[in-house]
Amino acid sequence: MPVLIGMKILVIDNDGVLSSHVAQFLKSEGHWCEMYRSPAPAQEALAAHYYDVIVYNIALLDQQELDLLRFLRQSKLDKKTVLTFAPNPVVTPAKMEGLGMATLTKPYTLPGLDEQLNRIIRNENLEGHEHISFNKLMIDIPGRMVTMQGEVIGLTRREYDLLLHLALNKNKVISKNTLARYLSTGTPEAPADFSALYVHVKNLKKKLKAAGCDDLIETVYGIGYRLTYNLN
């Protein structure tokens, strides 16, 4: 079975029970997770290592928390950060939204957290992109159109979204849960079954093969799907 590749995520939260649940869930989704209970050691880790996303719980807005927030901004990691918080007289929703980072109010669902993380990665990958090409196949992102050697491939909205999401996560296995939520109405919960996802994947593969672009999407049985073509 191919190795599962996912995001490298740093979780900073002094709630050990919640952090354990978060870590178990993220690992089940194929991500690598590192946890810290306080801002100071987390800042040292951020200075020394790369992370795709940071999940940072704000409890009191004390000096340590403010120092790490300042470090995130100075290091241009603010767009990679999800701030979690339980509202209290000091940490209010208005203050948190004013920090200019993604926020998630406690208590949150684990699928809801995963959707926030995936949204950050999608936005980061889309930034500065107008086209993604796979040799003679091209995805026109502003025009939401896919062509093969200049000929348009007629994809439905869901098929296009599926192809784009896999392309933006090239060579990574994306779990069925993540893809099912992504193709749903935007709710953080996955559908009860994957029948709709299977139909979209099957139809997308069929259309790509008919256009002369076979074996682009690999099925990783029991886990999900991966786009394996080398991007230009």
C-alpha cells in the first residue's frame, strides 16, 4: 500500500484531553501532528521547523500568547494559523476576529477543524495561480475550465472541484472523508456514505481517459485518492 502523505500540523493547546482527540483524528485523516501545551516551546519549534498549518488555542491573551501571535505575524505564518478559543470576558469573538486569522470557537467538531485546515491549504495553494498544467492537460482556475490539447473537457461542477482539489494536493493521498465533505454543501460533517463520491470519481476518470489522460487519479484502497501526475 502506498505511504499516506498529509499535512504537517502543529497544535498548541493546554487541554490535554482535547489535544489527544485532535491528534488521533488528524492522524486518521493522514496528517502528521505535533503538540505543545504552551506558547514558548511551540515558538521554538516554529522557528526551527516547517509546518503546513498551526492550530493555536488562545485562552487569556496573556503576554506569552501575545508574543507568539506577534511571532506568527512577523514570520508570515498568520495565514497558516487557525485560532481556537472558548469565549470569555477577555477573549471575545470580536477580539479574535480582529486578529485577522482564521478562528474556530470551542467546542468545535473534529471534522469542522479538518475543514478549516483544508480551507487554509486550498487558499494557500490557489494564491498566485491562474493555471495548473499536466503536460497537455490544463486547468484554468479563473475560468473553471479544463482542456486537453486545447479541447475542452466537459466536467460537471463537482468533477471540476474534485480534480482541482486533487491537483492542489499533488502526490498526497486525500481521504474519502475529506473529499466527501469537500464535495458536499460545505458542512463539516461527511455524508453518511461515499456513494456520491464514488460516482464523481468514476465519471471524472472516464472523461479524463476519453480525452487521452489516463491513470491520472490513483485509488488508494481503503483510504482515498491521489493525483500522481508530475505537475509543471
